[in-house]
Amino acid sequence: MDSNIFVPAKGYKLVIVGAYGGMGKALVRQCAALGINVIGLDREQARAQGSELPAHEFFPCDVSDEASVKSVFAEIAGKHGAIDGLINLAGYTGERIPVAEMSTAEWDGIMNTSVRGMFFIARESIPLLKAAAAEGKKPSMILVSSTFGVRVPHVGYAPYATAKAGVINLIRALATELAPSVRVNGIAPGVIDTPFLSGGTGRNTKETRLDMERFMATIPLQRVGQPEEIGLPALFLLSDAASYITGQTIHVNGGTYMAA
């Protein structure tokens, strides 16, 4: 069997939302090594704080801003007409605040990025993915959820967990709506060693961080994950090897959560 079946073919045109985040940067580098053409989207603050990435197109985009998302995808459509795949990694969580003490602004900020932004990106990418299908290609979309979308063992993550649970059902809904021309799947990372653990790339550092010693005790593999360990499953889901997989969320968490 050709080993290349497990990753997208060279020249594959992939939009990565959150390209300058910890997982995004690792994925961009993996794509560069494989000859995949990356169209990177992220906030200008994230790009300014990040290290240089292998040559790829970049568009500043705030996923929580509908006008920003519409403008960026109109530009991509005008330049490319179609895209082969999309991965949306965008999301963040703020300070660990119980619901009883949380402001509406804090709740809305997390929800607007982590679930409303997923909707904006998905909606605007659909015509470009369908255009690829019309060309006889096999386009695919991946939305990134979280272990917190199915398991909430710590106080202070209500808006983030609520949003990520919503993403899992958005994946299922989109997979139903876009079949058979576009496959839609998800990845739910556990604790990954990225700046996200302290607030996220291009955002203020959190004061109340995850209790890593306590969390490590719940991980059967007894370590945190590395960003590359999210990129490789994502590339598999985009590839022809996953051609009969849609509507699924793959949990990549060292065994912290084991789906039934």
C-alpha cells in the first residue's frame, strides 16, 4: 500500500484557522514538509507574537467577527476559487471563573470565538469546499473540539466546555448536511503542551491555570500531548485513507477520556 495515502497529496490546498497557535504552527510545519499548500488565518496579535512559519499565504482574521470572516473568505474565493480542506483550530478559554461569579462579557467572549466563530468559518468555507467537489476532488473539513466538550473535571471551564460540546454536534450536523460531497470530522485534544494552557497565542496570560499535577494523574499515558500529535491525526482525516469517515470526533488525549 502507498504510504502517502495517509496524508493529503502534494499540492493539496488547505486553510488552517489558528495557524499561529501552538497546534497551528506545528501543523503548518508538517504541511510544509509534505508539500501541502497552506492558507493560514489568525489574529494579527497571534502572528506578531509568533515565530516565522514556512512560506505560506496568511490572512488576518478574527473568527468572532462575522465581517472579518466574510471578507477573508471572499478574498480566498477570488484568488483560489476552491479549497481542498479546512481545519479550524481557533478557540480559547479565559480565567477559571465559576458560573455564579462570571460576567456576561467573559462568557460571550469565549463562546463567540469557540463556537460562534466555528459557525462563521464553516459557513463561509462551504462554497469553496463544494467548488472543489465539483472539480471531482474529495474535500474535507475538520473542526477542533476538546476533551472538555465531553468531560468537565475542573471548576471554571463552563463557557469553554459548553462551546466545545456544541462544536461536536456542529460537526455531526455539518457532516449530515454536506454529505456526500464534503466530509466533516472533528478532533478533541486533551492537554497539549502549547501556549493555550496559559491563555492562548496572542492573548493575555491567565492567572488561574490548570492544575497540571492533578490532571496528569488522570492521564493513562502519564504525559501531556505534543502539538505534532494533533497534526498527524488531522492530516489522516483529510486524506484518502479516511474516505469513509465523516461525522466523527477523534479524541486525542492520552486516554483521559475513552469514548464508548
